[in-house]
Amino acid sequence: MKSIDQQARLAWHRVREGYKSEALAISNRLRGLLAEFGVVVAHGDLALRCVLAELAAMHSLPHEFKELLVELDMHWQVVRTRMQDCDRRIEAHAQSDQRCRRIRALVGIGALTADATVASIGSAKEFKNGRQLAAWLGLVPTQHSSGGRSRLGGISCRGDAYLRTLLIQGARSSLQRAKSARTDTATPEQLWIRELAVRMPFGKVLVAIANKHARQIWAMLAHDVDYDPHAMQRHAHHEPRSVATANNATSA
């Protein structure tokens, strides 16, 4: 059961998501209205803001229509400002909470994801292990068993959809950082991500990274420890890369 503080922190996230959806709807409405008058705007908010700033010079547009666009633009600015206020409050929560600071040591985990995680699961001790947390987030494959055969399907997508989405978005950043890192300075996790990217489809790589992050987050919260990028090398089931390569060559 979530505490009052956790519920209050999650409220900021829900309100922010509402502002985010509203801002997107307003920008799409502005683009649609402009397109009806032959003004096609490039993708991105910056391009739309530039067009709106030049409305006075567009003599082909009716004056009354320009007034409508100006009113919509003002409303759009207010919504974006409210969303930025939510971002600042969430950032303040993440800065003041030691648990959030620990989680943010993971590549791809920012203030938004860290605060949402702590507000959602607290100390994570309600989960027996990291696998349970990953399953609760819907980051594990579904199973279809028949006649003694077990087949794995797509991820279950159960549990907290908002937190799952944030972790998958963070996985994109982790994948990009891993690909751009130098081999001699890359962490064991980044080398693991590179191997995944070679042999697995893009979507599955993101889910695998998000799953790993969920397990790491559980370990940090449940055991009250800082992030250790080399922890996997000390794991009992870890096999050095050179040994694994030799074993594969021998079995082949």
C-alpha cells in the first residue's frame, strides 16, 4: 500500500501526463487548421512556434482566423508552462531523495523515471526479487504451453504501464550510449547491450534492457546499495568472456 507521500508524488506525474496529452492535442489542432489554409508545418514544436510567430506577415490568412490561432497559441503556451512546472517539482523530488539519486546512476534513468519508480514501489521490499518486479511491470514474455511444449510470446504488458513506458524509453538512451561508447572504456553492461543488439531485433533489445534495469533497481532499493557497474562480473553465474568463447569453440 502506497504512503500519502507516494500518492502525492504520483499525482504530479499524472497531472504532467495530462498536460503532455493536452499540449500534443493543441499542437495537432494548430497544424490541422494551418494545413486547411495551405500552410504545412514541419515536424516538431520549434517549427510550429516559428510559423506562429510569423502570423502577422501572412497576409493571405483572414484576420479573424489569425486571432483564433493566436488564442490557441496562448493556451498552448500556458499548458507547456504548467508541464514545465511539474517537471521542476518532480526534479526537486528526485534531487532530495537518496533512493532516486541511486537509481539515476543507471544510464537512461532520469529524474522522471527515478521519481516515478520510488513513488510507485517505495523500497521495493514487497517484491521477493528483481524477477518479480520485472513481471509486475509487464517486462516478461507470456507463456503458451501445450502438450509438454512451452512457447514464449510477446511481453505481458501487465502492471504499471506508465513506469514500463519510462523504462523502455530509458532503454533507448542506454542502447545509444552503449553503441557510441569506446570498447576499452565501455562497462560490462554496455558490452552486453552491444551483443544483444547484434543478435536480437531492436524492440526485443529495448525490453531486455528495461528488464535488466528493473532488476537492478530492485537490488538497489531492496538492499539499500549504490549502483555498481561491475557487479555482474562478481555474480556466481558470470563467465568471463574469454572462457565463454573458448567453451563455445570447444563445443563446436
